Amino acid sequence: MGLFSALLTLPLAPVRGVIALGEQLEREAYRQWTDPANIRQQLGAVQAAYDAGDLTEEQRDEQQDELVSRLLLSRTGEPR
């Protein structure tokens, strides 16, 4: 029965491969999105843009809030 099932589902192998690749890409993107070192770097870039006059205080605060939320998510593993 195992050989028969394998032969019947063989045409779906590329689809399963694409799904597995998509899942792996999603995990890596999430890992990078919640990477504390990356978030700290982005916080520094936001502050530098504010200091250079490229951002208003409100824009800076919004971006910092979003980055801090991501940082907390990286520590707890749960969305706030």
C-alpha cells in the first residue's frame, strides 16, 4: 500500500516542495523581523533620521513604538 500511495502522490511532490520552501522562508523572515540586534539598529536609524530633521517627533514616536513592539514580541514570542 505504501508504494502504491507514493506512486499516486508523486505528481504532488513539486507542490509539497514549494510549500516547504514557503514555510522555511516565512520562518526566516519572522526570525529576521524579530531579531533584537536588527531592531536595535533600526531604532538607531530612526533616531539618526530624527536628529537629521528627516522625521517629525510624531513620526519618530510611531516608528519607535512599532520597533519596541517587535522587540517585545521577540522576547515573548507572542504578539502584543
